[in-house]
Amino acid sequence: MEALLEDFPVITEVPVAWGEMDALQHVNNVVYFRYFESARLDYFNRLELMEKAKETGIGPVLSHAECFFKIPVTHPDTLLIGSRVSDIQDDRLTMEYRIVSKKLGKVTTTGKATAVMFNFKTGTKANLSDDVKEAINSIENQ
């Protein structure tokens, strides 16, 4: 399974809860965006991005998210969610996600999300700071 996530520097482990399944007995599609959110926050914590947002008033706002379902996931299972930054622009970053089922030993889901930096004090877009860009490069080039 490690080979399936070797290109993803941050791995988040999430158990599948029974209540996340829908009437068709697989994880409901909406839940995957929560999984991506958990992985994104793990990555942001490595960047100390949320702490910096409290200090500066500048933080990420999700502008786009997409999900591709490959194999249904069911309870019980544990998922490994790889996350990486695939694109950095002046005011935004795009992340990619890959979900691997421990039970199945396969990639079940992939996704992407773009977060735009936002100044909550002025209500306008902001640029990614140089220290955040450097921290991303450090994580991605481990």
C-alpha cells in the first residue's frame, strides 16, 4: 500500500464509521469531501497555516473541489488519504488527494481542491506568503 501513496508526503488515516454508509451500503459520496478536508487540515497543520491565519487574518478559503469514485468503500475499513500540493500560484494552491482502502489494498477515490488565500480583515483575496510557499516546497521535496 505504501507504493500507492509514495508520491504523497502527508498521509492521514481515517476509520470508516458505520454511520457514513448510505442506503446502498457504501460510504455516501458527501463523506469523501470530509475525508479530503481532514487530509487538507493535516497538511495545513504541517504548514502551521491555521496558526498564521489567526495572527495575520489571512487564511485559505476553498474555491473548488472535485472527487472521482473508483471503488465503493464499506464499513469496516480504514482509509489512508494521501495529500500533496500540485500547483502553487500567487494567491492559491491546488491539492490532490488519493484514498487507499486498507481492506481492499487499492485506490478507491481521488480528488482535487483549490484553496484561495483570503484576507478576512479586508474581505479581499491575498497572496500566499513566501514562508508558506517555502514550507510547501519543504514538505513536497522531503
